[in-house]
Amino acid sequence: MDSFPSDLKAIPQDPYALFSQWYEAAEREDPDCFNAVSLATADQQGRPSNRMVLLKRYTQQGFVFATNYESRKGRELGANPFGALLFWWSGLGRQVRIEGRVEKTDRSVSESIFDERPRASRWAAMASHQSKPLQSRDSLLKRFESLSGTEPQCPPHWGGFLLRPEAFEFWIHVPSRLHDRVQFLWRDDGWQLSRLSP
């Protein structure tokens, strides 16, 4: 797809359906990194920060990622519960921006995500006091090694966040830089679709 059709009625009118098409194409194109997404948050003063996270799942309810709740992003989302996701799939020349309110997932969802992680990744989540000053890397490695061989348990400070979208933007790269963009905004009567200037 080099551009969207002239008549936007020819594309899915539900942003989740369009996202699914693009996400599946991204997985075929780059199975190792297709679910990597930039997450932007801001503190109470409006100072932004961003970082890469992995999308764990998505439904019509929203998009789920997981983290240490005591990390910078966890603290910022606790104080200012809004975030923005940016997917960039260079091989396809496509990006998707998603903005919305963020809330913690149910504990059962957090534990399910934790249990899906490789065992070493679960030990790492238990060993790391994410974003806090580290006296030495050796001390971190010792904590990690002390957990090796134990049955990993999801820490109470680790879990999922759900971003409930209020806006989607789908962007297609065009060599002339007349990139093609469509936007979905949530309104009381449903999703409103429009085309944006590049």
C-alpha cells in the first residue's frame, strides 16, 4: 500500500481492524521487532520522556504493555495517566500513533504476562529496582544469580498497563514526502475518520 484510497470508505472504519492488518504485515516483515513501540509519558509539570517497550497484547479495550510500576514511566503514569504509543515499521514505510488514557491492568493480566516471559527475564524483573541508582552492576548480578533456580513470582511492583485509545493516526511513507495520513478520533457516537495533510 503506497497510499490510502481516495475514498476512505474503502478502508476499515474501525481503527482496531486497520491496526490489525498493519500489525500482521509488520510481523511478517520483521518477526523479531514488530511489537516494539515507543511509549511517551509526561510528569505533572508536563515534562515528557519516552522509551521503547514491547506491546504484549491488544483488544478492542486497548493496548497492553508491562513494566516496573516504580520505574520512571510507572511513576509518571501514576501521576499523569495519559500516554502515547508510536509504532515505526521501516520495512513497510508505515507508522501508527495512538494516544489515550492509561490504567493498570487487573492483577491476573499482569501475572499472565509475567508468566509468558522467559525464565531469565522473570528473574531480571525480580532483581532490578528499575530506574533507581545502582551502586554497582556486580550487586545487580549477584541479586540475579541468587534468584536463579528459584520459581519466579510476579513482584507486586511489576505489572501491566492498558492504554485506552482516544486517537489513532496511520501514516504511509511517500518518497516525494507527500506522506499519506489518516486519523481516527473517538467521539460520543463512535470513531470519526479524516485525512490529514502531510
